[in-house]
Amino acid sequence: MTALLNATGLAKTYALPRTAFQPARLLQAVAGVDLALAAGGTLGLVGESGCGKSTLARLLLRLVPASAGRIVFQGQDITTMPEAQLRPLRRRLQLVHQNPGAALDPRLTVAQAVAEPLIIQSLAKGAALRDRVAALLAEVGLGAEFLPRFPHELSGGQKQRVCIARALAPEPALLVLDEPTSALDVSVQAQMLDVLADLRERRGLAYLFISHNLAVVRQVCAEVAVMYLGRIVEQGSAAQVFGAPRHPYTRALLASVPRLGGSVPPGDGQVAAPGDGQVAAPGEPPNPAAPPPGCPFHPRCGMAVPACRSGAPPALVDGLACPVSGAG
Ligand SMILES: Nc1ncnc2c1ncn2[C@@H]1O[C@H](COP(=O)(O)OP(=O)(O)OP(=O)(O)O)[C@@H](O)[C@H]1O
Ligand SMILES: [Mg+2]
């Protein structure tokens, strides 16, 4: 199957300015990521806060320029494509944010918010525009009574439905969902996941689904990529990653959510027990502006051997394969 989206060696380095406390430094937010997503596919991207998930999403959507690497979307290299040429492709790549309140303009009604992308891209006008907007709202489970409402008159779940309707308006092939349910109550979260599953089935959409929540990722995604300090350390089918995790970091994440990955012992026993499938490996994530030498996971890895502290093991050089776990 040809990939809808293909990223190779994708990297983003931020230059941090000098401050009174720190010299100028480079922070590698994304450090050489290879990723492929088929049309209609579902890829979950998991990892702790600050590992680079949103930066990777922003790179793939060309919202920030890449420092290195290549992005091919629908067969076209968009890495450095001029904006004018990119514009028609942007329609096909849409983002849904974590915080629907911040994503909606408080001055626009629901009808105006959903109509806006259709008007900007000259996709519909007049009665056809009104019909499209009502149909999009119906697709996300909102009736016509919501059309004249403003964002402050909506619940969090209703706002997120409006954001999804707005993202669907230009008929995307890929939705990048960056923590789309993490700001919602658990019951609303479940409804939102049903809406997303229906949409995908009906429209053949592909999802890149970013989440801290392994339970949610397991429900939505056929493929899973695990990210640590800017790198994908393990990628595979959801069945493999959840059922037979290979990388020690994946094992630590799963062990932190007993009802998902309970078979893996938590190593040194200092695993946090967060609720609702939230991931947290033992120990503190390292500072990405000053990563540890060797394998960046070794200070937290219950399986680390001396080699992990000096030379980087193949896992974090080649993007896969931890010699300790035998991964790859
Ligand atoms: N514009 C920027 N300038 C400098 N550093 C940045 C910038 N954007 C992100 N970073 C840094 O890049 C790293 C990755 O951030 P990113 O937002 O991608 O993480 P994340 O995995 O999405 O985290 P979270 O789960 O908390 O949303 C962090 O250390 C962050 O501080
Ligand atoms: Mg993020």
C-alpha cells in the first residue's frame, strides 16, 4: 500500500537563547523520526510530556519548518514546498487540538466557525454553504439548534465536536489529533472516541492520534509509535506494542498502567500508578537540552548495562532495536 504520509529522518532543533542562568543551547525536540501512515490508517503516538509529540505533529503539518529530513504527503514532497503550492494540499491535512476552547474564536457562532474554512477555500457559498455546515454538524452529532450558539454557550465536548466539524469541512485525508480528548471528562471522552470511529469508517480518514493515554490509543489505533526524547523507540501494530513490547521504555510505560500491560514487572518498583491509562515511566524525563550520554533512557532503565551508559545502543541510533531487550 502506498503511504499517505511518509516522513524520513525528520528533525527539529530549537536554539535556546542565553539567559542569566544558562548559556545559549540547542534543544533537539525531534531527532530523526521515520514514520509512515497509510490512507485510512490509524497511528497512535505515545510518550511522556515533552518528548516531542506536538512538535512532530507540527512538522508533519508544515506548521514549523523541519531542521532536517523529508515529508512526503500524497506522493508530493512537501518538506520545503512553497506556501502557494502547498495551499491546496493543506486542505487534506487537518489538526484537532487538545483545547477546543482556545481553538475556537469566541466571536464566531458555531455556524460561522464551521463555514469559515469553506468560505476561505471557496468550497461552498449561499444555500450550499448552509447545507454543508448543517451536514458537518450532524456528522459530529450536533443538531441545527447549535448553529447560532457562541463557544461560551457550549460544553467542552460540544466545543470539541465543533472543532472536529471545522477540521472536516475541507475534506481532509488525514486528521492529526493532538490529545483530542484529554481536556474532557471520561464519559464525554468515550462519546468523542465513538464520533471519531464513525467518522473514520464513513470517510476513510487516516488518523495520527497523539495521546498520553494508552487505553485510548489502544481503542483507536491499529499502529502505535512510542516516542522518547525526540525519537521513536518502538513502532508496531497495537497488538505487538501492547501485547509484546520490545523496548524497555515501552515496557515501563505499560507497567505504569497495570490493567493494560500488567504482565510486565515494573522493574525497580518505583513506578507511578496514574489513573485512566496515563503514562509515566519511573524517574524523571531528562532535559532535552542536556540529554544524558549514551542511551538517553539509561538513567531510568531497569535493564541498563554498562554499554548503555557510554556508546548509544543501536535503538537510539537506528530508531529501533535495543540490544538489551532484543528489540528490532
Ligand atoms: N518553539 C519552541 N522553542 C523552544 N523549545 C520548544 C519549542 N516548542 C517546543 N519546544 C520544546 O521541545 C520539546 C518537545 O515539546 P512538545 O510540545 O513537542 O512535547 P509533547 O510531547 O507534545 O509534550 P506534551 O505531552 O506535554 O504536550 C520540549 O522540551 C519543549 O519545551
Ligand atoms: Mg503536546
